[in-house]
Amino acid sequence: HIIHCDDDFSVVVTCWSPGQKVPPHTVGRGRMMWLKVMHGNLLFQEFSPGLFPWESDVERQTELAEGSSSFLEECGVRMHDLKNISDTEPAVSIQVFSPPLTSFTFHSEKGTERRDLPRIVAQGPAGMESLSARSMGRTAGRWFLSP
């Protein structure tokens, strides 16, 4: 979920179920990502260049241990994925993207799919509310809940 987004960067908190994996994706040319593993252990895989990710080999694989931090420059150019290594324990990560990230582009044999990241936008009497980017507006470089 996006917990902050302005003109310079976005902050995403991800709670990973045991064994959960995000499919191979890109995040946009020129984008940088900082990642901190708050709980658990993640596996980052970067695929070799190729026309289709399902035909590409894993070129680089890095285990990201709890407490570790990583910086990926130009992470949007290469197809990559992330996975919670544990089959029994959850994991939590915080990612900062600049320029801001609001959607992922996934690639599979069925084609390309773009998905908006959910946002946590406000806390009201009923608790936290989560909305897609389509239900959000912008003012002064910040996201806000549209009426």
C-alpha cells in the first residue's frame, strides 16, 4: 500500500504472506528504489534482458535479510520480482521510489497488465481506508481523497 506520495517520491509498505511472490514486473525507466526489510527475509531476482520474461533466465539473485537495506538504480529497466522466502512466516518491507510509483507493469505469457497500487489515504472512525489511484485527486503535489 502507498502510505505517502508527492511529486518527488512515494513510500510503499508491503506485508508479505508466507511464500508470497510478486510476478515479474518493471516499475518504469529512470526510477530508483530503496528497500528496507523490516521483518522476515525476501528474495530479489533480476532477469536477463529478453523479449519475454518467461523465456529469460534469472541473472542475479539476492537474499535480503531482516534489517537489510538495498538501493536499486534504474530498477525500472530490467524485469525483476520479489518473494517472501519463508513458507511459514510473514515478511514486511518498506520501499521508497523516486520518481513516485503508483502502478506496476506485469508481464506474462497472456500479455502486459498494469495495476495501480492501493493507497492508505485517511483514518476515520471506521479505521483505515484503502483506495485505488483512480479514486484519488492531486493538489499542491500531494494526493488527496476525492469527494
